[in-house]
Amino acid sequence: MLNYIWGGMMLISIVFGAVSGNLQSVASEIMNGAKEGVNVALSLVGVMCLWSGIMEIASKSGFTKFFGYLLRPVTKILFPKLKADSEAMNAIVMNMTANMLGMSNAATPLGIKAVKELHKLNPGNVASDDICMFIVINTASIQLIPSTVLALRQSVNSANMFEIIFPVWIVSLAAITAGVIMCKGVRKGA
């Protein structure tokens, strides 16, 4: 459906450009937009590779275990049925770490692994409370370093790319708090 919307918008732009006599400008902006799209994508790939490498080093060096220890009071409340040393908890902590460091796309494979590990503990084809809670936490994650947004702001030559950090902290904290409260409320109400 989204392809039809984008296609329609492009077709309307070309038609209006032709009717108004600005077809040359439309064609020029299409090419500039494509060039900028490639540049932004390449800068994001670079950031993703950097953070994926850092996450791998953190995993092998034991940093994620240390981070898991720090997060244990929170994860114990969020996932009371999971053992601290389970594969599922390890995958959850790795994903939470990646999200807190703002790794976004690099956190996706870790999130998929966490859901797979949680599903192993869940008999049947219905998402467990722990899977639902994880999805809420993953979706509304707190980002201490919103590196993807910072990379986007840098790619468009933002005057002060770091000015968004404090608002990101506030919004992500509010989102995760609301999500966890709703998830816990639904869990208790069931």
C-alpha cells in the first residue's frame, strides 16, 4: 500500500511539474533526492557497523554481563518468571543494552533472538506475558545515546546535533513507563 502512496505522490509531482513548466526542476530534485538518500543510507550503515562491532566486543569482554547485573533489579520486576542466568534473560539484556546505546538497527537481531528464547519457554502459539513485555520495552526503549538520530542530524549538517539528547531521554522514559504500566495492567487484569 505504501508503494502506491509513494508512487502516486511522485506521479502527481511529475504531472504538476509538467503542467506548470517546471519539469526540469522536478527531474533535478528527483536526482538530488536520490543522491541524498544514498548518502544518508551510507552514513547510517557506517554507524550501524560501528555499534554492531562495539556490541560484539561488549559481549565478548563481559560488559553485557556486568550491564545485566546492573539491570537485574529492573529485569527482575519486568520478567519475574525468568532466571537471571537464562539464555532468554541474556538476550533481553543484550537487546536493552543495544537500545540504550542507541544502536537501533543493530539491536534488531538481538531482539529477534530474545523473542525466540522467550518463545522456547512458552508452550503454544500465543505470545506470553514476557514476550509482550519485551516487545513493549524494545519498542519504547530508553536511549541514552540516540546515535541514529545524531547521525541523521550530522548528515544534514545540523548546527547543534546534540541538543535533542535531553528531550529524547524525557520522551523515551515517558514512553517506556506508560508502556510498562499498560502491559502490567493488562497482565493483572487477565
